[in-house]
Amino acid sequence: MNTEKMSKKELIETIENQSQMILDLQVKLETSNKNSNNRKSQVLELLRQHESLSITELADLLNISTKNVSSQLTYLRTDGYKIFTNQFGRKVLFEDKPEETETETETETEIE
């Protein structure tokens, strides 16, 4: 684009068009991030509801690609969730149970 030969009016229109394109891209990015967080939550919830799931099963349940499922699993692991692959290639979520405090243990011992 040769801006040197453009009139002032053409330059203003070009800038306005580019500004609108930038706004549209920002909206798409925000929507994409919201969908990604929602997808991540959906994958997490499914893993909590089932003992184990394959990537294909997760993809079918969420109606998304297996590549998208793999990405969501990576994001969840980055967030600190312990997601492992079992010997059958299925994904398993491991969540720690809250540890007992000393007073709970002492109380249980006193009752026995």
C-alpha cells in the first residue's frame, strides 16, 4: 500500500478500516480465551466424573478435535492438575484427598 499517493480522506478510511479489523481481532481473541477456559473446565469435569477416559472419548463427548483435547490436557497440567495416562492409554485425573490434621488423628486414637 503506497500511502504517499493517497488523499487525506483515503488515509483516514484506511486507518478506520484497520482500527475496526483490530477491534474485531480483539473480540475474537477474548471469545477464544473464554471458550478455552470453558473447554478446560469441561475436560476437568469429565475426568472427575469418570474413572478414566480416552482422548477420543473426551473429544466425542465435547464435540471437539482430539488435538483440542490434548491441548486442554496440557493447559490443565500446566495449571497443576495431575493427569496421567494409564496402561491402556486412557487419561486419569488424580486429586489428592485432604490430609488429616493432627487433632483429627489424635481424636480418632483417643476414641479407640
